[in-house]
Amino acid sequence: MTALTLHESLTAARERLARALADAGRPAGDARLLAVSKTKPAAMIRAAWQLGQRDFGENYVQEALDKQAELADLDDIVWHFIGPLQSNKTRAVAEHFAWVHSLDREKIAVRLNDQRPVALGPLNVCLQVNVSGEATKAGVDLEALGPLAEAVASLPNLRLRGLMAIPAPAEALAEQRQPFARLHEALQELRQRLPSAPLDTLSMGMTADLEAAVLEGATLVRLGTAIFGARSQR
Ligand SMILES: *Cc1c(COP(=O)(O)O)cnc(C)c1O
């Protein structure tokens, strides 16, 4: 992808998000764009940064660390870890990311909390919820969400910001909206349960279902293909 094409696709993605917010009757700027850069080279991330993008999402720890090393001069870049997280990778994530969206187990939360360097301030986390049941094995079930959220909220080096989901693919807008609505409802329940937690984030919506997610209250939409083009096989 050339710099010119990236400029066009990033502009189009920003316009798409702005239009979705307007159509949902929400204020401009009410949801933020997270650029999902997995499998894309560091040079492309730098080009997007030069166009004003600051939040980037990565799925694979080693790939992310390599790119972060190349981009170490971009001091206001914000790295989000959005992929599956195994115990043996928690230290690298705790030390090199500002956000984790894919937290779904207390054991991983405790490790991240223990390994987070205090000087970096608390690690922002979203709990990944399995809203569609069969779609993916990742994510905590809705019934287990409350207890997990309570455990995470008690960890001083983590800041519980909200919820994330990757629903099963669906074609129709009405069908796409249902799991996002469930996630929004789950967030509202958590706000009752944990009134002092800073629960301001709904991480939902990707290239195929951004509009549905924004209609249901997304505050952080994770766009890969729409910004960087199709991914090559890893
Ligand atoms: C890859 C990925 C995205 C981006 O998906 P697109 O369909 O390319 O926009 C968003 N969220 C997660 C968790 C991903 O793994």
C-alpha cells in the first residue's frame, strides 16, 4: 500500500466513523479509531502516525515488540494488545503496552498486575466477553463476568476500563446489533456493581460491523482492513 492510498483509506475510515456517529445521534468524537496493524510493517504504522493516528492494536506479542523497537521515537503512540494472551507472554505485554482488550481470566490479570512496572502507571484493561457463545472460545461468559470484573477492579496496577467483544459474523445490521447491545447492557450492569471503576470503554466494531457497533454505543472501534487493506497470511 502506498502512502497516498493509506491517506485515502484512513480518511475514509475517519469519515465512516463520523457518519456512523451522526447516524446514531451521537456527538462527533464520541468514539475513537483503533488502527489494527497486525501483519503490517512498522513503516505503515509510522505513515499512519504521520497522518495523526495514535492508537494502534496488535495481536501477536513478538511481532508487536519488533515493531515497537523500530518505532521507539514515536513517544506519543498508544499500543493496545488485542490478541489471545498466554501466561508466558504477560510480562512483555505488561511492560510494553498501554492497553489490553483481551483479558478473560483472573490468572492472567494477576500476572499482568504483578508484572506491570509501577512507573508506567496502571495498565488499562477491557474484559473480553464471549457474547455469541459459539463464535469463539475466547472471552469470559456473561455469567462469569461480574466476579471476574470484581477481581480485576481490586488489582492496583490494572485499571478496568470496560468490555470488548468479537461477535460471530452476521450479514444484516439488525443481527449484528444484538451482541453489541448485550455487551452494552453488560457494561451498564458492571457500572452498578462497581460504581468506582472507570468503566468508560466499549471496544467493539471492526471493518465489517462498525456501524452496528456505533449504534450500540461503541467508544473504541478496531479497524484493520478498512485502514491498512487486506492482510496477507501470517
Ligand atoms: C484483526 C482484528 C481486528 C480488525 O479486523 P478488520 O476486520 O480487519 O477490521 C479487530 N479486532 C481484533 C481483536 C482483531 O484481531
